[in-house]
Amino acid sequence: MVGVIVTTSFIIEANKKSVEDSLKKQDKQARDRDYIALILTKAEALNHEIIKSTQIYKK
């Protein structure tokens, strides 16, 4: 009976660690997506400025 309790305890701890690792990975992926979105927003604004300045230069 004690062996079953110890084994169950190890399984619970392993599952807990697995869930914690998964949550950390999801958090990192969310931060990465936010960072990529910020970069794309800045790139789009810069592209707009380049197009605008090119049109002014052509006139």
C-alpha cells in the first residue's frame, strides 16, 4: 500500500512538472507572438512612411 502511495505521489509530481513546463512554454509563445506583432506594426508604419516619401520625391 505504501508503495502505491509513493508511486502515485511521484506520478502526481511528474504531471505537475509537465503542466508547469507546458504553461511556461505557452507563456513564451504568447510573448513571442506579441513581439512579432509589434515588429510587424512598426514595419508597416515604416513602409507607409517610405511609400509616402517616395511619392513626394516623384512629384
